[in-house]
Amino acid sequence: MDKIDELLNRGVDGVLPSKSELEKVLRSGKKLKVYQGFDPTSPELHIGHLIGLRKLRQWQELGHHVIFLIGDFTGRIGDPSGKDETRPSLTKDEVDKNAQTYKEQAAKILDFDGKNPVSLMFNSSWSDKMSLHDFFTIAARVTFQQLIERDLYQKRLKENKDLSLVEMLYPLMQGYDSVAMDVDVEVGGRDQLFNMMMGRHLMQKLKGKNKFVLTTQLLIDKEGRKVGKTTGNAVAIADSPDQIFGAIMSFPDEVIIKGLECLTDVKMEKIESIEKQIKGGKNPLEFKKLLAFEVVKQLSDDKSAQIAQKQFESIHQKGILPADTQTTVTAAPLINVLINIAGSKSQAKRLLEQNAIEIDGEVVSNGNINLKSGQIIKVGKKTFVKVE
């Protein structure tokens, strides 16, 4: 693939109105204004964000004007996408605090300096200044039917769950970001499609302009759940190399191929070969280690990735614990061991609920597991226990 083919296909779920139309514009040499928004609902960007950041970098390397938008206004509202319950609202101080290091984290992938720097913008710079008249002018361009057709809203209504007016209006406010910045392309995960299409609609109504929407693929397990906090595999891109490596090694095997495509620069030909080998029965462990290595390498460097891999192999494959954390316990139910480490039963249960416990690299939540000699328990990020 050439760079435009890779931009439009690798890790991409879809392009609207069509991939061929966007390719035609790109082949013409026209430079576009492209953005993705990141709501600071927590202090850390995670591995799911890495997919979008890498796609933005591809746009940047092709010479387009890329905007890294921090949704410090929309972050206070709370994006309802993928949520069965109403998200709690955040204060301005909470959102501002969360966003403090977003640029620093994003700079692991994006270039905010150089000849074609990425622009950093905040949507509060226009949304906070919006008058009620301005809001009604925007809202008049959207019908109730357009909003209520969203699957998420229909599901909530059928289940008799609360659906606040603020949640319904969130897509409107995110959509207006496109208008305020006068962009040509919006990038986002496929779970953001409804919000992104609202931006496309508003661009057409308020500016008479055709905005392209490029959705990226998601890392999901076999049940269709996004790999992250929900499945106990959250990976913050600011974590240490060994933490990132270990967390990726706990990913489900079915994520390997999609992870290599979306999170690394491994050639697609090699990824296709790996997929065939896994389907043919080859142990996926080495390929998962390749995924972890490549992610750590781009977020840190090659040496850090080598050290992280060596530590993982020493602990989880050879049973050699770090000297400063080595602890041994007699085989017993897991909860008993955790009580001794955490100091109380309530804290032990909390660690299990927070998916902070791993046995031989796998996250566990059942405290009644009977441990076996030779197993290695990881408690939190730094405590290792070997069962004897």
C-alpha cells in the first residue's frame, strides 16, 4: 500500500460519504483540515486513543493540517456513547485537571513542533462563549427525530432507563466543533459515528460544506466488548514500559491481529501471515509479545521494549521474580493471600473488583480460586507473589 492507501484502509472501519470520494480529493494533492476530539474524563489517554492518534499522525505525515482537540466543554457534559447509565457530570476544575498532561501524552505519537505541527485546541473556547440565541440557531437545524433514532437512546427507553436532555444534546455540541473549526475531515472510533455524523449534518446545514467522516476500528474481545477498563485490560499510554507490556500480554488472543494492524507499523503482509499461523494452530504467545513489544517501542524506545519483554519472560515464563518484590506464600485460596498482602478482607475484595489481580498474566476476579505451587500472582502494578 502507498501512504494514501494505508491512511484509508489500515485500521479503518469506514469513510463517509465514501472512501472513493475522499481518495479522489487526496490524490488531487489538496491539503485538508483534520481533527479528532478527546474528552478529558480521566487524566490518562489509553490504548484505545492510540488508534486515533496513529491515524492523525498519518494525516500529519502526508502534510495535512491536523488538530488535536481537547473536549474540555463536552467533557463536562459526558458522552453517552456506549453507556447504559447516565454519566456523572464533571466540574470545570475536574476536567481542566484531567487535561493537564494530554498534550504531553499525545506528543508520544504526534508532532506539535516542526514544519507541519499539530494544532492544540479546546472546544470551550467557542462553546463557553455561545449565547442562548446561538444555541437555538444551531438546534433549529436538527430535528427531534434525528436525535431520538439513535440506537443507544432507543435501548434506554425500552429498558425504562433515564435519558437526560443533556445526553441527547451531547451530539449537537460535539457536532458543532466541526463547524467552529471549519474542518474537512473528522476522525474517531466507530462507536462515535452518531456524534460524527451530527457534525457532518451541521456542516452541511450551517456552512454548505461536505465534511468527511473516517471511523477507526476498535479493539474488542470475542463478546464484542471494547478491550480496556470494561474487560480489566486498561492500558494508559503514560504507563511504564513494563506495565504496558504486561497489560497487553493479558489481552484476549483474538485481539492480536487487530492490535497489530491498528497499534503498530508491522507490515500488513506479515500480519496476514501471522493470522494464518494462528488459525493453523500455532501458539499465539510469540505474536502477542510482538504486539506488546511494538507498542512499547513506539511509546518509549527499542531498548525499553527489550527490557520490558525480558522482564515479562523472566517473571511469567521462567518464574524469576524481581529481587526487590519477591515474596513467597504457601498454596491457599487466593483471597487469603490477598488479605495478608492488602491488610484487610475489604481491601482484598476491592483489588479483585478493580481487576488489579493477575495469576500467571491473566486478570482474575474470583477470590475463591485455589492456588497451585509455582503460580505467580501480581497484585497492583509492582507486587509479585510466587506460590510455593
